[in-house]
Amino acid sequence: MSPRRRATVLTAATVLCATAAPVASAATAASAAAGAPAAAVAPAVKPKLPDGLYGTADPSYDGVWRQSMALLALDGAGAVPAKKAVDWLTEQQCADGSFTAYRADPGKKCDPDTTPSDTNATALAAQALAAVGGRSEAVREAVDWLVSVQNKDGGWGMAPRSPSDANSVSVVIGALHAAGKDPRKVTAEGGRSPYDALLGLQLTCGAKGIEDAPGQQGAFAYQPDKKGRLVPNNDATAAATLAALGKGALAEPLDKDAKSKPVTPLKCATGAADGERQDGPRELPGGRKAAAGAGAAYLAATLKKGGGHFTTVTPGEEKPQPDYANTADAVVALAAGGHRTEARSSLRWLAAHLDDWDKADDDPAALSSLMLASRATGGDPTRLGGTDLLARLGRTGPAPARMPDSDASSEKKDDGATIPVWAFILVGLAVGAGFGILLSGRRKRQQL
């Protein structure tokens, strides 16, 4: 799933860099003016990250997100996450039940000005904690907070009370599902559910703006633009297609014996002629399941057109680049809808180009998305092609307390809570040696 708020993170990072650079330059200039040589101006010391956290990159914008993804992937692979990894995520929760993107000091009270509540982080953390078990109170408090900030249209934005967007609505639907709540019954004051908000962002034949996007019916927009028009968005469509099925990131894998369900492109909308603008709700006949089918058809067609993957244009790049993350999310959405053929086709592309994705080496969120994609198609959730994804993920943070299909502790990494196997071996040798010395001593005494 991919409501990871890439655009927001990039924007925030850009603003941060833009404001920090002049400050750093000014500090350097001031030090030089005071007589200090340029080499004497010490760079900022990178803070030590908690050893329970996955990943080594700055967690300011994605700490909770990537930790949640890692726990979901580990659970989906049949591994038991290290206790300190689960504890770290739980301790990130604020007193009101919400989560922020990252709290450097969980001991301090959450400050809405410096650490604002994050709907996406809260919803994914709830999914992860529900999956690993034993944290029901934290899950309940997170979901209660999400319900308390539901918008009138039935949806959610990235921040509390901000305009609803497809990605945020989708990840919250996943949290409700993980907590055992029926999203259809979680309604705002006007009686509108999360599905109402979600389906209102889908491009049906009569949707406002569809005339500018021929052949892209069934796609979801992130949000309406300033003119109220809907623009197809691959990220939003992958997330919304999965959520329309009522599922979260840890969707059940495909049955190996089940036949692939064909995708059916959207051909018409309700009540509005082709090309005619339609304001208000744009639900399809058949409700959310039909909406999920239309979204899947859009995903499949777009992936096929791209040679099995999505593309994106990143800042500073003129040529479109492969969009690995959203391709993985689309695989999960397609598999959840039973579209095995299309899902596996894109999964094979990901496997063939795994080494081309720099994040697939040591980025926990990226590795987790690939593991979840492999699992969703009914494949091995620990591997993709010839690559051991579980091993790579384990190198980015605490090793699992227990590996899949293993009751032995020989595969555990010392996480501070377990005694490594070599310690038992040394103790055994020492005891054996001591016993041998004792026997030798007795023999000598008997000979005297």
C-alpha cells in the first residue's frame, strides 16, 4: 500500500533544506568573521537512532510508517518481530491515541505544533500492532482517535480535519478492518461512510474532469484539483482499489488453486451520459466492489502499457523513471481482487529489476512493500526471485525473535533480550572442563 505521502515528505524536506541552508551559511560566516577557520566549524552531529527502529535514514518524516511496514511484512512472512521493535512503535503513540510521523523523545508530551498528529501514521501503526498482537489497547486508542477526527464526507485527510484524500481514507479503512470494525458502520454526522468519501474520488464516466482523461475511467484521484476536477493518480488508485475491497496492507494471499479473475474495464456510469459532467457522489452499480473492479482494470491496463510497471517523473529528472513502490502496491491490490495473472506479471517485472531499485537494498519500507506483494500473490513472502528479502530487512533493524517455521533460537540475532547460542556453547564447554578437572582431582587424591 502506498499512502506514504511522498509528495508531502518531499515538500517538507525541501522547505527544511531551503530554510536550514541559509542558517548554516550564516553560522559559518559568523564563525569565520570571529576568527575561526572554516575547517573548525563542526558539522551538526547526527543523532543516534533507537536500536529498536528499522532503517538508518533520518526518521523525521517516516519513522512510524517504515516501522509499521516492517512489522507488517515480518508478520506476513511468519516471523515474530523482536519485542523491542514492537515496543518502539507502541511508545510512539501520543496520549490521545494518535501517532505522529516520528517522536525523537517519546518521554515528552506530544506537541501539536512540533509533532502534529498524522492520520496515515496512526492508521498504519494500528494495522501493524493489530497484526503482531498483544497491543489491543494501543490499537483501540488509535482507532478511537481516527473515528473522532472523521470528516463530514466520511473520509480523512493526512492531518486531522484536512480535506479527505484517497490515500488517507484507504489506510484508515485498512486500520478499521484490522481492528475488527466494519467501515460501513463508521459514519460521520451526515451518515456518510469512508466508502462514500472514497468512491467520490473515482473517475467514472460522468465524473467532472473525465473528458480530459479519456480511457482512464476507473482510476482514483488523490483529491479534486482547485477546479473540482479529478485527475488520475496511480498511487491513489492502488491504495483505493485495495481499500474498496475492505482490506488493508496485510491482505490475505491468493489461494494457489484459485483461477485468475479477469479484469473488467469500466464502460459506463450511473445516471450520466458518457462525457457529461456529474457532481456529487459517483458510485457505480454494485457499490464498492464494482469500484474496486474498475480500479483494478485501470491498474492492469496502465501497468501493461508501461511494460509491467508504473513510471514517474522525479524532480530534476527529464526522463520518466520506473515507479517501483507504487507498482508493488498495485500488485497487492490486483492480487486482493483475485487478478492473479496481472498481479504476477508485474511481480515478475519487479523481480527482474530488483537490483535497479536503490531502495530495495536497505530501505525497510521498500523491502516490506516487496515482501507484501510477493505474499499477496501466493508466493514466498520472504523472497523475490533469487533475493532473500527477509534477510535484507533483518539487516536494517532488530532481527526477528523467531524466524518463519523455526522453533530454534540459532537464527536469532542478539537484541538485548535473548542469550545467543554461542553463550550456551561456551557455558557447556566450561562446565565440561570443570567437571573434567574435578574428576582428575579426585583421581589424584585417590592415588595419594
